[in-house]
Amino acid sequence: MHMYSLAELTSQRLAQLVEAAEPGDLLGNKEDLRRTFEVSHGVMNEALRIAQSRGEVTIRRGPHGGVFAARPSPTVRLGNSVLSLDSDATSVSDALRLREALEPLVIADAARSLSADDIDVLRGCLADMNAAADDDDSIAFFHANLALHAKIAELGATGMLRSFYTGLLEIIREHTVQVSPTDAVIAGQHLRERYDLHAELVEAIASHDDDRVAAAIERHESTTFISAAEASRAS
């Protein structure tokens, strides 16, 4: 198993300890936790980094130090991923829903107007997503995904639509500190499926085929739409 995937699983086990504790409770020192989880020092360090980025634990040095439970970061659900945020989940949930509503318009604009050179730019964004998927790096993949969508809007959307849509992407990017798969999916497999979906989206835009574009949009929406009910439950 890739070290990042094992670290993610370890961070989930650490999160279970946090859920059973009160904020401020000592969970143990790093070495005790490493032995409990039976992982390497590198995996434990990465798991703690993930947990810290989500606001789940704090680490204190010194004779009275250790790993302590913290209040978890707010989260929202996005398809088969959970976004851990550094601020109020409501504003990001709103941005996600507005983005999904505008997505078909942005992609349709791009399919009508993008040139072969523009498509090459989009394929460069796909290469970044592919590299992140190979590394099982969820947050790098998420940022590369947002960069792809921003570039689609920048190259193809009309002025007002482009400005509003890319502004929503920036809100989402700024406040997302970690991206995790849901318990029902495997991180690497999920990223590879997301990459394949977006590769087809770019090729559909390149084809200028209305039916192919419509099918790609429908498939994209079916895997990314976040409902108000989901946002409420996740926040």
C-alpha cells in the first residue's frame, strides 16, 4: 500500500480516538500511538500531519506534551469526497452548489469556442491531475482539478460568467485544507476514476460534438453534485 494511503487510514483511526475524547484530552505521545497503530515513523508523522490539517489534533512539545484531541474542522461532502475546511462550511457549501449550477454553461461555452491550442492547455492541466492521482495525493489532485475548471472558464466562458464562476472556485480553493475519500471508496481508485472522467470531459469539449459534450456534462454532474441535505448533514 502506498505510504500516503496507509497514513490516511491511520489518520482515520486517530480520528476515531478523537471522537471518543473531549477537546483537550491527551491521546498519547507520538511513539505510543505509532506502536498502537503498528505503523512506521514516516506513516505516523504523515497521519499526524493530516489530522492536524483537519484541526482534529494538536501536538505539544516538552515533558507535558503529546498528541491532544482538538475540535474537528468543519466539513462538506462532495460526491465521494469529504472536504475539510478552515472556516464556516455554509459558505463553501453555497459556493459548491452555485458552481454546479453554472458548470453546464461554462462547459458549453468552452465547447463552442475553444481552439486546438486551448485544448492543449487543458491537457496540460490534466497532466497535473494524472501526476497527483499517481501519487495518491488527494489535495494536489483537488487543486489541479480546480485549476482545470478555472482554465476552461478562462478560455471559453463569457466575461460575467467567467468572473463569477472563477470567484466561486477561489472560495472553494482558499478554504479547503484537506480532501479525503468517504469510507466507501479507495483513495487511489477514486482519484483515477475522477481523472478519467475529466479526461473525457476535455476530449468532449475538443470534439465540439453537442451530444458528446452533453453526455460528459451529465456524467460529471452525477458524480460531483452536492445537495443541500448532504451539505447540512456534513457541516
